[in-house]
Amino acid sequence: MTETLVEKPTRPPAAPAATRRSGHTPRRPVRRWRRAVTPVALLLLWQAASQTGLLPPEKLSAPSAVAQTGWRLARDGTLGVHLLDSLTRAGIGLAIGGTLALVLGAIAGLLRLGDDLVDPPVQMARMLPHLGLVPLLIIWVGIGESLKITLVALGAFFPIYFNTYAGIRDIDERLVEAARTCGLGQLARIRHVVLPGALPSLFLGLRLALGAAWLSLVVGEQVNAQTGIGFLMMEAREFSQTDVVLLGLLVYALLGLLSDLALRMAERRTLTWRRGLQAV
């Protein structure tokens, strides 16, 4: 009597837990540093061109000179005072414009009457460049802090409004009908279906609003300002201090970059259920 030996199939090695959850191989840490290659290379080229005389210092100061100026202004407290005032204006303007945009966008997106009454004037106002309204805003609100905050609020309003409106209207109506069939009331449908479905568009609107807010702040702080990064740049222009002007531009760029990174992190934590296409 012969025995038949049956070989059991061998299982492939189990993938790491992080890989099984994400569905793709984890990113290598070297990729994070690769994103800094181009900015560092541009800074080195800029520094080399300044040292060799290709870029005259009165036209474009070297990065080392800008860094020294930034350290000097930060050490004596000048940069901190102006930065705090700029952040305060940006925060107040974003809060006012963002809150108004969320409320009106939700009314226009959820209610037919709101769509008929709110959306047409907003669509008409969208065609007007808000920075071109500076002369009229000076007549209305003066040239003080109200002008700066109003410009930031207008810059943040339209991206958030239109993305809130589009995010609500792009939700599949079959999901809302299914929630109604399951017995969810109107408020429950908004909380469990409409709000999660509109969040991706809302985060996109917030990112666009941040960029528009910083751009509006640059313009607003150059109109009769006494403090702020824009005022610091305008004062440096009067004395041909190119390094201070470049420092102000760098501060604005870093503020925009850091705020966008913070919003991206919040988006990833909030939208953990949403998987997008991963770059190869």
C-alpha cells in the first residue's frame, strides 16, 4: 500500500500592515528630501550669481544678505511686530469672509429659494476683480484697518463660496434618497451625507482662499499702513533696501506655504476614507 504525499501550497509572505492598509508600497523617506533639491539649487545659483557680479546688489540682494537682514530684524523685534499685525489681519479677514461664504454657499446649495436669491448676485460680483475695488473701498471704509481686512475677506469669500456650492450640488442624489429611505431626517442627512460629500470641495476652496487672502493682504498693507510686512516692504522701497523687500516677499511666500501644508495635513486627517490617485 503506497501513500500519496500531497504537498501543501506555500503561502506568500504577508505584506506589512501599512502596505495592506494603504494598498501601495510605502514612500521612501528619500522622496521627502528630493522635493527640496530644486529650491536649494536655485538658491545656490542665485548666491553664485550675486558673488560673481552677474546680479548687482542694488537690483537683487544675495540670499546670504537677505538672511542676515532677516536675522537682524528678528533679533531686534521689528520683524515679529510686523508679522503679528499681518497675521492678525489675515486671520480676521479669513474668518469673516470664510464664515459668510460657508453660510451663503450652504443656503444656495441646499435651498432652491436660496439658489434663486443668493447665487445670481454672487455670480455677477465674481466677475469684478476685488483688488480693482480698492478706490471704491477707500470711499466706503476708509484707508485704515477696515480696508485691509475687507480685502482679505473678499479674496477668501469667492473660492470658499463656489466650492461649497459645487460640493453640495455634486453629491449623488441617490445617496440622499437612500438616506431618506433609511429613515434619516433632514438634519441627519445633511450631517451624514451632505457634509462628508462636500468636504473635499470645501478643502479645495479653503486652499484657494488662503492664496487669495495672502495676495489681498500684500495689496492692502501697501495702502496707508503703519505696520505689517507690506508696510515694511514699502518703507524699504523708499530707501532702496532691496534686501528688506526680498525678505518681505520671502515671509509672504513662507506664510502661504506653511498655511497650505497645515491645511493639507488637516485634509488628510479628516478625509481618511478618501483614497486618491498616488503618483508613480
